[in-house]
Amino acid sequence: MLAQVVPSPPQPAMARRAVPRLLVAFDGSPGAWRALDAAIRLAAGGEAELTIAGVVGDPAPWFACAVPMAASPLYRHDALVAMQQTLAAARDEIPATVRAEVRVLHGGAASALVALADSGRYDLVIAGPRPTGRFRRLFRRSVTRALLTRAHASVLAVKD
């Protein structure tokens, strides 16, 4: 009697990799802190590597026209320093047992985070909740929505 070889089904990305890699979209908002908390729990339980990414964006064109100071290098430097301080505060909350790194990205928040998530280095992207209320959703771009719809990596959207 011949033995039949049955191929095993493909495994998800997190099962293939020895150490899962998690990416947290972080802007310092209360929702981002909740996303970081969820990421810390996942990383501590599964010995994962954690990356906290924040984006320093350019001011909106209408804002730069209304406030000429917004387009200046000093404004951009201050925005970079503020994001570095926000990310440092987030890094301080991570236990020493969790391997973590901090990344500062530049450009549009949604585009930069989707590009990083699609780099193939991450198994799961964790983001805070989308803006609530119809008016807020209409006029405020949601980074979480962009990650859910455009990123090829798995995305965990943390609810309120």
C-alpha cells in the first residue's frame, strides 16, 4: 500500500515567523494609548517585537497659506521634536522584557503608515479607534480606516 502525501495548508504569517513583529500607529491620542496597551499585552504574551511609529506630517496647504509660520523650518523642527517626545513617552511604558523600537516617519500619516506596514516586515498593525460621529468622520481623515482598507498586512483596530 502506498502512502499518500497530503500537502499542509498555508500557515498565516505570524505562525511562520519565529518572532511575530507588531507595528503600532501612534500619535499620542487616547486611542493610540489604548492601541499601545493592546500591543504590549500581545507582545508580552507571545514574545513579539514591537515597533511604535509616529508620523510628522506637513501642514495642510490651507493652513500654510493662512499661517505663514506653518511652512517654516522652525515649525517642522518643533513638530519633529514634539513627536519624538511623544514616542519617547510611549517607549517608556513598554516593559523591559519586550523588544521595542521607535520610528519617526514623514509625510501624510495614512500613506506613511500604509507604506511601512506593506514593507513586509510586520505581521500585525495595531491602530486606535476611528473618529466617532458622522461629522468627524466626514471631515477628519482616519488613519485607521486607511490601514484597514489599503494595507496588505493584518490590522487590529482597537475600539473605545
